[in-house]
Amino acid sequence: MNKHPMNKYKIAVLDDYQNVALESADWSVLRDRADIAVFQNHLADPDAVIERLLPFDVVCVMRERTPLPRNVIERLPNLKLIASTGPGNASIDVAAASDHGIAVVHTGYRSDPTIEFTWALILASARHIVTESNSVRSGGWQQTVGTDLRGKTLGVLGLGRVGSQVARIGSAFGMNLIAWSQNMTPEAAQAAGAILVSKDQLFEQADILTIHLVLSSRTRGLVGATELKRLKPTAWLINASRGPIVEEQALVSVLKNKQIAGAAIDVFDVEPLPPNHPFRTLDNVLATTPPTYRRVFTRRSTRTPSLIFGSGSTLIRPCHKTPSPQQ
């Protein structure tokens, strides 16, 4: 008797800007059961996203690069599973997925890359590394005077898994540590070597203000014009957490008006950053792409293929959400 060929699942991997997804995990376990399509370019228009994803049973997303809200999910009748890098993804409407019988799974997360890159941004800002490197490359020489960190005040907005480690490294540089978040206790601050202060004091006293919060309804826009204007004229704002925690237009305004020394950021309201965005041209902004995405994928998302079929031979069906840890 001739066996009928098994219909293969169709898997889409979205926003793989660096084209690393297929080489960063062992996808061979899916070879006989699925066809995989990798998309490097980003689509912002929901209708275009729907058109692209219509044929697919499984969608693998890189964190929040492509949101999957209800109005997208309900128009994807073939979708059975969403697999996301990271421990959670606020841009996926999990309730909508559950309503349509779509499973949502996550790979997990390592905080080391974010901690390391936060300090890369801090040191590059304090020492004007990009400006000095560009000067040397163009035939010039020293243009700026760097800032010593010892004795300066590091203000940490959020002392979770990332923030607490960022604070400890600040202590190794001889910095004074202060911290605040909505639910922080004096004991939690002390455990990280910091002093709990008020929100106003955090912004007023910090020489470097670094943000380490999970994006939520409570933290969206938490840093606005009022908070930014409390910063010292010599202060730097560091954001390697989530762009919308800071009101972007308020930040652009204080930077244009030179009300703070500068900002170093690798997260934005809209990604990829639009070509004409002020962050691309302001001379007191160190803006870069978020390299932590690649590290999250290469080190943790090796689980993605096994997540798709679980421990058995059928596609995962029960819908669940892995809670996001405090950053």
C-alpha cells in the first residue's frame, strides 16, 4: 500500500535581521515535519504582516520586533503556535491566542548580555569613545575630555536581575549607588549595595541614570519630561531596557536643547529606527542596534525547535504564558 505523504507544517521566522536563526539552533529535528521560511526584512503594516503569515502554522518571533495583537491573530486561521525568544513578550496578545486555540511558548532568557552592554554604553558615554574613534579615523586627534566614574553617582531605575548586577559593577568602579522603583524596599536596595531614594531624588542626584524595568502599563512613559528635566546638565541617560519606558519626544527635546549631557540607547519606540529619526543625527546621542537580540537567540533560542513539537511528535496545543522576571 502506498503511504500518503505527510503534510508538513509551515514555520515562519520573523525579523532575523542578521540571518542567524538557522545556524544558531539545531533545526534538523523539524526537517521531515516542517518547511521553514526565514524573513530578514521587517514589516510594520499589520495588513502586510497578515498577508505574509497567512500560510503558516507556526510563527517564531524575535522578542517584540513584530507585534501580534488580537486584530492580527484573529486573521490568521492556520496559526497553531507562536514561539518567542525571551522569557515573555508583551507584544503578543496571549488572551487572543488562547481564544483561538493558539499556543504561546518562550525560550527563556539570560541577563548577562544586557548587563555587559549596559556597561559598554556607560563607558562609551563617559569617555566619548565613538567621538574619539571617529576623530582618529578621519585624521584628527583628541576632541573631548572624558569623565571619571569614581565618586560619581549611578542612579539605577529598577534593581531586578539586570539592575542589581549593573549596580554591583558600578560599585567596583567606586561609584555611589542610589536606586528607585515603584515597589523597591530599602532592604532590596541595600542587598545590591545601593541606597533607596525617592523618584525625584534619583533623577536629581544621578550623574548616570540607567533604566532596568520590564515594559508594562505601569512603566510605559514612566520617564517623561518632568523626570528628564530633573537630571543634571552633566548627566547621561542610559536605556538598554525598553524604548517606550522613556517618552521619546521628551528625550529628543532635552537632548536638542542640551539640557543633559547625552543619552546612550539601544532600544526605541519604533524598530528599526526610521531613517530620518533625530537619534540618528543628534551629536549627544549614542544610538546603536540591540546586539542582545542575537545573543538571546544564539544562547537561549536553541530551544525553539524542540518547543515547536514539545517532547512528542505533535505540535504543542495548550496555550500558556511564561511570566516575565523583573529586569
